[in-house]
Amino acid sequence: MNIAKQIEYLNARNYFKEAESKGEKLVLGNMNTNFWLHKERINLDFVLESARNLSDARVFIISEGANKGFYIYSENRKICLQLVDDSRHYFHAEIA
């Protein structure tokens, strides 16, 4: 399950510039991006729901590093959301 965590817009823009310069940006439609989205459990229905309130919503994906993640941002509203897989914060019971 994903949740959207608000990130400071200017910090996010710096993350994006840094990721592009290091080659850590993923592009939608690329096979590596598809694998990454699956591995990170990104729910695309949740992405659409989260972006619905942002008329100029854009996506930025950082594949690795300290700022790794899936981001939705709006240049007009100066808002940035990072999608987080909420299920990774809970320990699952082991089945005997």
C-alpha cells in the first residue's frame, strides 16, 4: 500500500537535478523502469489518485541513492509528493 509524503519542493528539485547528473533518473516506458516500479510496489492507481488534484502533475523517479523514490510534483503549485510503500514499515508474521 502506498502513501504520499509531502516533500519540500525546492529540496525535491535539487534531488532531481542531482539524480539527472548522476544518471539515476528513470524514464517511464523503459523496461528497467517497469521492473523498478514492480520491485518498489508502486500502485499506479494510487499515483493517478494522488495526481488528480495537481493540474500539471509530473513524475520523477530516482532509481537509487539517498533520495531514491517515486515523486509527483507540480511546478505551478510548488508541491512535491513522494510515494512510500507503507507495508515495508510493518513486520509480517512468519508462517510456521
